[in-house]
Amino acid sequence: MIDAEVVKQLKGVEQAQYKGDYHAHMLEQYKLFVEMTDKKSEQRLSTNKFFLALNSAIIAALSIAFPNLKEKVNDTWFVFVSVLGMVLCVAWYHLIRSYRCLNEGKFVVIHEMEKSLPVRPYTAEWTAVGEGKEPMQYRPFTYIEHHVPLVFLLLFAAIAVFVLKFGG
């Protein structure tokens, strides 16, 4: 459902008062907005790659260090690194949610802009995939991606619990 405030904010100068090629400029703005939306999605993927690599490296370091450094490093170190990993996962999760909200807003604007264009490809595509309401047909990526930091968070928590229970 499109918020009336979004429609109000999107509406600019009426065609009759516009001093320029109204339709060409509208199309150019639409293309630019879609391009910026794609760039934001690329940025989200880069952020996910960074956190995935960082968390994977921490898990790998803990798994390599545990049997080899047990005599040299006390359990507090392993718990500290696990808690640090959990904090990173919480930050990652919130970034994903932030990107999700931003993308949802961008697509609301794209759908509204398309009402003034001859064709509405994003609106038609969204309708074709059931607007994300049929998980067997299409599930938006953000619904899946937000589980990844939670899996890492649980893994870090399990490591901390294991070290506290069986360490030392």
C-alpha cells in the first residue's frame, strides 16, 4: 500500500508549469533513481561479503587456535572473541534490516513513478512474483539474508558456552 505522504512528497511541478521537456526529464529521473537503487543493492551485497568474510575468519581462527593455543591462552580470550563475533553479528543484522527498509522505500517510489510512464516493469514484475507473499513462488532476498548473521551469532554463542563449560 502506498502511503499518501509518499505520493505527496514525490509529486513535483505540474506538467503545465514545468519549463522544460517534462516527459524526457521524468524518464531521466526515473532511470537515475533505478540506477541508484541498483547501486544501493550492490553496496548491501558488499557489506554482506565483508561481514561474511570477517565472521568466517573469526570462526576459522577460533577453530584453529583452540586445540593449538589452549595451553598458551586462557578461556577468557576465546569467550571475548566469541562475544566480539556476536556484537559484529548484531551490527550486521541491523545493517541488513536498514538496507531492507531503504530498498522497500525505494521500490515504493519506483512503483509510484511508474504510474506516469508508458510501461511499469518493476510493478509488473512484483505482481508476477506474488508481491513476495508466496514463499514458494518468490521470497525476497532480505528475508533470507537476515538469517545468516543469526546463524553466526548462534555459532559464536555455542563456542562461548562450550569454552565456559568444558574449558580450563
